[in-house]
Amino acid sequence: MGRDFNMVFAGFGGQGVLFAGKVVVESALFEDRELSWMPSYGPEMRGGTANCSVCISDEPIGSPLVLEPNVLFAMNQPSYDKFIGSVVPGAVVLADSVLCPNVKDVEGVSTFTAPFSQLAEENGLKGLANVVMVGKLWKETHFCEEETLFKAIEACVPPKKAHLLEPNKKALRLGMSL
């Protein structure tokens, strides 16, 4: 790939933002790139804020904390509002338009909004808006090879939840098609 990614995944606890970040990091692991994944939780898990910093590079990573993201993955308005001011020119911003209705155009930033949570539900993928967004993120950034992304989702869905593997793959494909 050869491109460095400094990503912030943010939303409410329970939306799967940490899982989304983990899928992206796992894909970097499969491609033998340098990586870091640093979660951060608000005072309570479900309903509180959750975000994670993800770095992917071909060079050693100096700090796992992302202060100037070139990717913002926002699953709700408070998360978008908190991080949009720190994105760098050339960044890619993804936001769920259902839970993040006030998205503004930022000069030099590519912004993609879609009703990810609604699309997930309409396609029988309730609770997988995060994975639909990962599919869209992949389409816009190609942070890894396509087959690697599917290997990563297989690695991140635990064996005891094997029944969720196909829905997760379907969610990725849905996001890639947007």
C-alpha cells in the first residue's frame, strides 16, 4: 500500500467502533505492516463514548495516539463534533447520517455520509452498521487488499460467534457497494 493511515474511530459504547478499528488493524497485521490500536472509553461502556486510534504504516509508529487523523470514522454527532476540527487536509471522513445529521463540508476533506445504521437494518444486518462503514472506508481508502479485509473479519469474529461471520461479510460487501 505504502500509505500511512492515522485513523480515529468514534461513537457510543456498544456501536462497535472498537471492533471496526480492530478489523482494520487486523488487516494491517496480515499484510505485515506496522500498526497500533489504542482504545479509549468514556466513564461507562454502553452509551458512553468509545473511540480508538488506529495507525497503519510501513515505518515504525512513534505514538499510538492520533491527534491529527487523516481518517475519521464517526458513528454519532458528539463523536463527529469532537474530532472533525482535528482532521488534516486530504482526510477521509465517514459519518452515519442517521446518528450524525449535522455534517459540514470541510475544505480539502473528502466526506462520505450515508444512513449506515438504517442500511444495515434494511438488509437484515441489525447492529452491523460499523462493519458496513468499514466496507465503505475500504472502498474510499483501500487501506489493505480486498481479500485481506475478509481474512481480517474472519479473524475478528470469535469462534463462539461463528454464526455472525456471514452477516459480517455481507455487511462489508454492502459498504463496499456504496
